[in-house]
Amino acid sequence: MPATEDDLFAFLKELGIVTSTVRHPALFTVADSQALRGDIDGGHTKNLFLKDKKDNVFLVTVGEEASVDLKQIHHRIGASGRVSFGNPELLMELLGVVPGSVTVFGLINDTAGRVKLVLDAALMEHEVINVHPLTNEATTSISRKDLIEFIHATGHQPTILKVSA
């Protein structure tokens, strides 16, 4: 059973990480997010759940307005050939979320460490980063430093590089 939002917040609290969360209607697109989330400072994310020909899985997290060349990204992230979007079943299996709720916080559910996390360098210039807390009905603000601490606590090593155009 995947971690719930409450499990996530308990894990963050256990790590001593302070966040703030704003509730809003479900957000499925960047346009929805910009229109419905309200005024929340910091960098807002867009997440790409990708897999390559050898079933390597990648979570690429970029700024919400970033442009990503999906035909070329495999060169940057170290994939074996071109990538495609992972299916909803694999997304649920590895990150414990449904499409529309993809988030770096889903790494709490990837206990086997199958997902390679790639954070866009431009996004990581923000002091505060905003992500879904395993649901697209809320936005959680976390400091860049604390986000990295969370990622390490899940057993993942983030790769920070320029993936957006």
C-alpha cells in the first residue's frame, strides 16, 4: 500500500522538515495550476514520468513553464535510447500516485530505488519549490535544501542538470 499524504507529512516531520500546504481544486495541467492554486511564491513543478527501452525509469522534475525536448532528453538523462511516458500502472507501482499527481514526493514509495530522479538546474535556483503532496488537490512548499534532504532520506540520489530549453 503506497504512503498517504498523512504518511508523507509524518515522514517530513520526523526529518525535522517544515513545509506549508495550500488546498485547492484538483489540478491536472499547468494551466489549471496557474489558474486555481492561488498565489504561492517559489518555483512550481512539472513532472515527467519516463521509461526507456531497457525499462529504466526516470522522474524528471522541471519548472512549470519549462520546455523539454522529449526526442533528445535521453541523451541528457542517461537513458538507453529514446524515452516514453511510463504507464499509469507503473506510476502507481513505483511512486504510489495517479496521473495528474506525479510528484518528487512520490519517491517515498519507491523503496526499491528503481526511479532515477533528475531535477532541472533552473528549477533548483528557487529557494522554495512547490510540489503536490501525493495528491493534486494541494500544493506543498518546501525549501530547496529540505527537498534535497527528503530525497536523500528516501534513498535516492538526485541528478541536477539542465534539461529544459
